[in-house]
Amino acid sequence: MKSTVKKENKLIKFLNSKKVVPYIFVLPFILSFSVLTLYPAIQAVVMSFQRILPGQVEFIGLANYRRLMNPVFYRAFRNTLLYTFFTLLVLIPVPMILAVFLNSKIVKFKTILRSALFIPSLTSVVVAGLIFRLIFAESGASIANQFIGLFGIDPIVWTTQSWSAIFLMVLLASWRWMGVNVLYFLAGLQSIPDEMYESADIDGANVFDKFRHITVPFLKSVTIFVTTISIIGGFRVFAESYVFWGASSPGNIATTLVSYLYQQGIQRNDMGFGAAVGVVVLIIIFLVSLIYLILTGAFKKETR
Amino acid sequence: MKKYLSLFGIGIAVTLMTACGGNGDDGSSEEFEADVDEEVTTGEDIEGATPLDFWTFAGTHADFFVDAAERWNEEFPDRAIQLNAQTYPFDQMHNNLLLAIQSGQGVPDIADIEIAKFSNFLQGEVQLEPLNEFIEPELDNFIEERLDIYAKDGNYYGAPTHLGATVVYYNMDIMNEAGVDIDSIETWDDYVEAGKQVVEATGVPMTVVPVNWYGFWPFIVQRGSDFFDDNGELIIDNETNVDTLEFIQDMIYEHEIAEVSPGGDYHSEEFYGFMNDAGAASMVAPLFYMKDFTEYMPDLEGKMAIRPMPVFEEGDARSVPMGGTGTVVPSQSENPELAKEFLNYAKLTEQANINLWTQLGFDPPRWDVWDSPELEEDNLYFQYFDDTIFDTLLEIRDDIEGINITEYTPDALEELETNIMHNVIRENNQTPEEALSQGAETIRSYME
């Protein structure tokens, strides 16, 4: 009896020790991460060297990667780059300015505005895509064509042209993610001490000076964070393309890297090739994020 | 050293963010949740009934099988089955089935596979049960071309849902206004001439061209050509196909009797509205499209007539079976023998084929039931069109040409829709010859 109590004590002591506790706390995450993410990720790398058919799995070396050198993949890569570039162009400066407005004293109904901006990110992208598809339907009676008609522009077949395809995807993404990014910047704004603005007022700085020399520099860490997740999100784009065109679009105008992965890997039952696309996407995201973080000096802070 | 460690740490962090959702992108995953749209079970109250799972993407198919199961249980009480019919969204059902068969986990006993996906399941070692023991003795009663679509190396793997004979639907109001006698249209040249008459008299285009296989495949098969020949060689860029695509392109840009279908296909909201408003005088589509007419174009009731396809030259087929779902029994089923026998009962027998028409409105793949009294009874489709549908079919029974399906058919369909039809028909910026040989090159690269 005595010994078991002692044993328990020992066990509890062990579990409570400062060296062990952190590991116990992160254990559930580590476990679920390794089973649900790490293992599939490693398996995907292995699969990218295989040809996978029911009852026939064989290693084929680099053949899947060699097949990547085709026009559709390049097109998908180009589309994804363009999409990422334009979403960054919209989704960083605009939310920043909106956040400043929402944070200032001159704007009324802040809560309503904030919710209105945030609600789109709660909607299912499938539902949103359906509505967008109808808005941008090709007939002259669709809302978008009626609207441009006011300016004397002829109806446009939105879903079959290269420029409008990227435009539609960026528009849908901007509409959806605006509120989330505004929230990040709003949070960042809270950390800027009021004294900075007060002393700037005393020095006679105008609104633009204050924005340029106080707000933007203080938001740097938030900006880096938002940009990084936007880059990652941009390269992973799938739903924005899928809701308009499904997995394949006319002339591949809206095929993205991930929709190419889905099309080849799942729909076409070529999982080895799909995995190869996935590995390449992973490497691209890794490199781009790394370069961006090095350029913005994020590592310097870490090592200090 | 510390620097490298932190670099590594950030590397891990980036990977994590990449993997765990970056933008909090929860929307895209919604499409892949394994939600069953609908689940119907029958026979659960029968003791000792063998459970069978059936997967489909069409609720009507589920009802059809449940009805068959009820009749089966009455007829064979000693071999009763408990059928559990599950309906999933289209893409999801095929993806799930593919993954289930690949991994050997959770495979259903019976499943519907749509034709565009079918060849995915014929790759590698085929994991489906051949249905030869049921089909071979009855072969003469079927339109064989329909069965060949689901066959590989002499084994029939799929039980067909319909014949899907391609026909021309004419809007008789417009035809009468233009003074065109549709029975005098025998060749495509006649069709073009009639089209000019229609455009002149009414200002409405004679026909519409969808920018997918509907606007190309039936026409080349009719002339004995295809994407692949009988040996599986790619022939998509042969002379007949180039000539046919030129003809289709000319209908739009040279003779100006056709338009690109609004929305690009036959199944978009734009197209239903356009057609319902008498936007075009006729359209070429398989018989299963009758359902779309009755469901989405109510204003055309009583105005549409169905005729076989015109021909390019004498000897061409008058119709080609298109589209269609094959029902299969995966080899990993726990009761493959019972599943096969039930599938035969539900879809291949004479009674089953009669039910395909009376319950689903599909033209049965067995021609020996086309003149049976049950198919002469009045129904929705006879009211909408007329009651001569099966007379038309019987008339052209020997003039039907089938399609060749290979494991690369999905690649060909994809290339056709993404590039060939887009460039030639919609954008008109490539000649058919250029587009087809360029497309052939792309498809060949998949076949290596």
C-alpha cells in the first residue's frame, strides 16, 4: 500500500516537473499533427515517386516530376502567381487603411461596419461562388453586365477570358478575406501608444505624415504576418477557382496549382502525379515565404 | 549554430502554416465532407436479410434500386436483401469510390459510375466484377454498343442505365413559321439549308453548339470516327474529325445558322432560359435530355419533336449512344455473387428495362422492350413530346454507332473542352486542324 502511494507520488512528481509539463501540454497537438499532417505529408513525398493504380503500386523514380514540365502546369503556375500578386496588392493596403478609418474617432457605426466587413469570411465559399457566378453570368441581363452597361460598355463573357478570370478570383478572395485582415490590422493599431500621435500633433504633423511615419512602421510586424499568410493562402488557392469553373476551365485560364493537383490526382486517378504537384507547391511556398521573411528581416529579431 | 536552429524553427513554422490552413481556408473543405445527401434503406425488417450498400449520385437512381429491392424480396424471400442506398454529390461519390477501392476500405457492394469517370476504374488490375454470366446470354437483345462502353478485354463490368441515343430536338413552332418540313432533312447539308430558311424567316438561330463534347463527339462517332480507334490508338486529329469540326465551326461563322450555347453547355441556367424562350430552333442532344426539357423548359411542352440525326453521307449512323452511367459490383464487396444477381435483376432484365422507362424516363438499352405495351402507355414524356419516340428508335436500331472508351478518354474529353472547343468554337482563333493536332499532342504526352 505504502509503496504504491510512493510510486504515485513519484509519477505525479515526474509529470509535474518543469521539464516534463510543457511536453505534456503540447502532446495532444504533436500527436494529432503527426498522425493527420506529418504522416500524410511524408507519405505524399513518397507517393510522388510512385505510380499508383488499384493493386499496382510501383516506384517510377522522377517520372512524375519530369511530367510536370508541361504547358498546363506552367499556365497553372502563372495563374497562381498572378492571383497571389493581385490579392497581395489588394488585401494588404486596403485593409490597413480601412482599419485606420475604423479605429479613428470620426467614423460612426464602427461595430456595424466591422461586422459587415467580417461577415463574408464566415460564408461558405461555395455559396458565395454561386452568387458571384450569377452576378457575372454571361447574358446581358446579369448584374455585372448591367452595371458596366451604365458606362456604355458592351456585355462581357466574364468566365471565358484570361484577364476576367483572374479578376473574378481576386474579387471573390478580396471580398472574403478583407474583414479578417482588417481585424489583424485593428489589433495591431491597438498597440500603438497614443503619445506618439499626440507628440506628432505638437510637432505639427498632418494626417498623412502620421500615417506614414507612425502607423505604418508600428504595423510592420502585423504587416509581415498578414503578408506571409496571404502569400501562403495565395499559392494554395483552390476554392476561388473551383466555384466558378470546377476543376478545369476553358483554355486553362483559371487553373491553379492546387486545382491542377485535384484534377490530376483525384479526378483523373493519378495520385502519384498529384502528389508531385503537391510537393512542388510545398517547396514553392517554403521558398517564397523564406525569401520574404529574410528580406523583411524577420530572422534578425529571432536571433537577437 | 543558434542561427541555424532558428532558421530551422521558422522553416517548420512555415510548413505548419502551409499545412494547417494558412488563411483559415475552411470553405474549400466543405465540398469534401462525407455528407450523405440522402439515405434510403429497405428490407431492414426482414430477418436474415443480407445487407448490401449501394452508392449513387442521383436520388432517382436510389429510388429505382429501392423499388427493385422490394420486388426482389417479395420474389426471393429466402435470399432477401437489405438495401442501403446512399446518394452523394457527383464528384464526391466518384472520389470516395476511387479512394475506397484503392485502399480497400469501406467499399460498397454496388455503385453507379458515370461514363466520364468510368475509365478511371478500368486502370491497373480491374477491381470490378465482370457481369458476363448475365449479359452474354442476352447479348442479342441489347444495343451492344452501349455495353461495349463499359467493357475491357471482353469483360462487361457495367450495367447500363439507358441507351442515350443522340437525336435532334426541333421546336415545331419555329419550324412551322419558317415553313421547314423536318422529315425532309436527311443530311447535314439539308439541315444547314433549313437553318438558313429559319434564320431568314424568324431571326432565330437554327441550333446551338456547346463548347464541350456534346458539340463534337456525336458527330464524329456518327461518321465511324472517334477519339480513339478500336485498338486504343489516338485518332482525334484524323481527317474525318478535322472535316467535322470545320463543319461545326462553319455553321456558326460561315453559314451563321448557329450560336455558341449560352453558358457554354446544355446544363447552365443561361441555356435553359434561352431555350425555353424559343432562343434556338433545334438542338442535338441524347434522349436523356428529355428530362431537362420537362424539368427546366416548361414553356416548350407540346412544341418539341424528336428525329434521328441527319447524316453527312449515306452509310453514316443515324444515332450514337452518349453519356450514361454504368452500375458496377466492386470485387471487394462482401457478397459479390448476390450483389451481381441483384444488379442483374434491377437493371438488366426485361422488366428492369421497362422500369428504366416507366420510372426514370430513360430509353432502355434493351431494344426487345421498345415495342412492349408498357412503353406505349401515356406518360410525362409522351405528353411533352409525342408518343412516337420508340417508333423512331426502332426505325434506326441497326444504324447506331458506339463510342470507344479507353483509360485516356477523360484526358481527351478534358483537352477537347479546355482547349479545342474553346479555341475553335468560342474564340474562333484557331483552325480545326491546328487545334486538333495540338490537342492530340497534349493527349499523347499523357499516354507515354
